[in-house]
Amino acid sequence: MKFVTGDFNGDGRGDVAAVRGYSDTSVKIWVALATPDGGFDTPIQAWSAPAGSFHVSYMTPQAGDFNGDGRDDLAVWYAAPDGTTKLWTYLSTDKGTFDAPFSSWSAPKDTWLRSRTKFVTGDFNSDGRDEIGVFYGQGGNAVKTYVFTTQPNGGFANPTVWWESKSLDWNRAEPHSGDFNGDGGDDALIWYDYPDGSDKTNTILVEKIEGKNRFGSAKVTLNSAPGNLDLKNLQIVIGDYDGDGRDDLAIMNHQKDGAVKMWTWTTRPDTLFNGGKAGWTAPATSWVYDSTTLLNTYN
């Protein structure tokens, strides 16, 4: 199964969607709607595809409100075995299910490699519809960020380059998105794992560059000393955890002593992160980190 979260029925609570593949190669999407107490109802079947039409191995789901109707939808990046790529949009209904998907963008054979693609979603141009951002490893130490803006029907326009770096090891970078300056539009963040064992986050705000929305210069917003944190042993989720209108950074960390601990860094008005605060903790052997997946809106 491949998971995403979003408010799929528009009731103001985040739900969970799972794309599940079956042994006959059929695919179903299941949605667990959130309840007022923070739990989830029994999953309902939200969409299905017969054997031979879609294959879960080639599907990467993303969640976002792609048509601006107040409900989150699904977008699926489909990397077909023949080397072609398509973006499919699944619009949500007020029941939390999904309409039949439609494709609005495709790429010829071998022009995009799924193995060199990392995704984020967010309303980067503040038009009321979420977009898809793709951090693409060009080869060597070159990374380009492509943004697929959305159309009123929830489809995607051809991508444009919003940011690039010629000195970033794509393999050591994990991108995320959130509104880190509280202006109502989403920005980007890269957690970077350095070879010396140190870790840093770089926040990249959306700016007007030559009259166009683009990601601006990267700014170091968190600096962790060598040996303190390791990207291979943590999972990251973004959200406004203190309710101040700016998104914050949280991780589930597999500690060196085997314990599992949640850490939160709240965001300051200058977009730097405050010191880390420890939250929920599970002693070693009481919680299996390797069996845990934190759910996000993008994969």
C-alpha cells in the first residue's frame, strides 16, 4: 500500500487514503475518513481499476486540492514500464471517494526517471489550488526543481523550472513543503545530510523573480552538529504545531539507544527554527521504528 493524507470529503479533518495493489494486478484506493475524536472510520472503497489497467508498482500518489474546491484530491505520477510518464488527477467527492481519473500531462519515453524524482505538494503560487513540485536529480551534483501548476479543472500544466543547484547531492537531500513565513502560500524546505555526519535544513521561500513566482535563495534554518541526527534514522512531517500560522518541522527519530522519540522545531518569524523540543517517547523495544510510517501528503 501507498499512503497519503488530505481532507478528501471537505469536513475540515484530515483523512487517510491508501492505494493498494492486489495479486491479480487490480488496484483499489481505500479512504479512512477522520472522526471528530481524531480517530478514523472503517475504510471505504473510493476507486478501483481492473487487472491490466493500472499497476500499483508504477503509481506514486500525492494529495492536494488541485481544483480549488476545498476538498483534497489525488494526483498519481505514473511511471510506466515502457519509460513514459503521466500525471493523473483523481478529483474527490463530498463522500470522500474519487471520480474516474484523467491525464493532463505526459512525457515521452526515458525523459523522466522515477528513481531521480522527489515530490512535494503545496499552493506555491497562492492561487487557491495546490501544485506539484518535483526535485529532480539531473546527474552529478545538479538538482532542478520543476513546478507543475494546476488548472481550474484540476489538471496540470507543463512544468517550469523554479529553482536549481549545481552543488547539491540529490541522494543526500530530502525536500518538504509548508508555509514557513506565514504569508498564506507554501514554500520549500530541504533537509540535507552532509558526509561529515552533520545535518541542516535550508528553507526556500517563494519570491517574485523577474515578475514570476519562483523559489528564491536557500537559507539555512536549522543546523545539527555531526553525530546528532541521521536522515536514515528519522521520518519528517511538516505542520503548524503551535497554531501561529507558520508551519513547523517535526521528526520521529530512532535514537541511538533504540528508543523512538518525537522532536518538534517551531518556526520563528524570520523563518529560522527554534530549538528542538522533545515530545512523545517510547523506550527501546516498546515501539518498533522500522514498522512505523508517518503519513504525509506527498511521497
